[in-house]
Amino acid sequence: MKLIKLDAIDSTNEFLKGLSNKQELENFTVVTAENQTKGKGQMGSVWTSEQAKNLIMSVFVRDLLLGIDQIYHLNVAMTLAVIQALESFHIPALSIKWPNDIMSYNFKIAGILIENSLKSDGSVSSIVGLGLNVNQINFDDLPKASSLAVICGTSFDKEEILFRIVEKMKNNLEILKKQPDLLWMDYRNRLFKKAVPMPFKDNSDRNFMGIIQGVSPFGKLQLLLEDDSIVEYNIKEIQMLY
């Protein structure tokens, strides 16, 4: 594992993407930043973070996925790696809010953004970006956000957490090659509010009730609706109201 530490950057994902276009990168090359000015979330949303308080990192992964149809496998392996690493630090009540937010109780503590590049030979290389709220304690404008420090009442060593996460990533990617069903089962079992009737809102601002059943192999959320039908939704098609 090669670790590149930056003081400030617009986006660790963008930096690592640019680096991978210029040179052959070692698998699991990691970039971290103390301050990120243009952090990215899913579908163009923005990830903001207090300087030097949180873990902002991107990891380069290559030669894992055999094709574009397996892309969500990586999402499963990586979100579980973060959960497993945090459990080793005794962070309580962890779950995965579909598709890739990490929750403690009802608070978001981390978000993952995976960007994939399909090569001409059909292989896929990926950049896994993670923003984890570690020692930030002020969330005045973000009532649904929290951090490890707030939840546990103590500060944490960011680099220790980083190495634990990468260790779990490597372990999960080995499992993914041989027994992907094991990871998928664990992922589905850890879904935030699974099997609990919850209100949702769709793109037309229509509110409805649904019960999370799981996630499809292509990453769609599977909801049981009031008419007993099971409907699949893409990212940003619906929003959970919690």
C-alpha cells in the first residue's frame, strides 16, 4: 500500500484519478487530505468537512472486477470494510443507509463515492472515496450528521482508522473473488431500517410507505409497497424520510 498525504486538495478522488491517468499505480494506492475544498458525494452532491478533523481518503483498486455488471460488488465490499473497521473501534449501532452512507444510530458518519473506469479490454479500475467524520464535533447545520468523537465521547487517531479500513478492504476483496454471496448477505443484513415500515418520497414529491427488503445485484433498492408488490429503485429516485 502506497500512502500519499496532502494538506489540501479540491478532491482526493480527482487527484487520484489524474494520477492514474499519468502513471501505473500500485493497487491500493491511498491519497489522504487534511482539507478538501470540492469533496464529492453521490450524483453531484457535495461533501463538506472541517479541516484536519476528519478522515478524507481515496483508494485506487484495479484488476478486481471482471466487467461492468459487477460494479456494485465493489460497493458491497467497501461499505462493509468501513463498518468492520469501525466495529473494531467499538463504534455502536452501525448500519448502511443505501447505497453507501454509514450510519451510527440515526446519524450519518460517513459517505462513500466509487468512480469506475472501463478499459478497452473490458477490465475495470476503480477509485473509492471515503469521507468519515472522526473528530469534528460541530454539526449545527447538519442535524442528521455526527462523528465518532460525538458518539463515543473521545477523540480518535485518523491514521490508525485508515490502516484498519484498508486492511478490511483487502480482506473483503479476497472474499469477493471466492464467495461474493457471503458479503452480499452481510450487506443486506446491515441495511439501515431494513424490514421496518418507513416513509419515502419519490421524484414527483409523492410520499409513500415502504419496507426495505434488500438490494438487487445491480444496486437497486428493493421495497415492499402497501399493495404487496416489490419495486426496485435507482439511486436518487427516492428518498427515505427519517
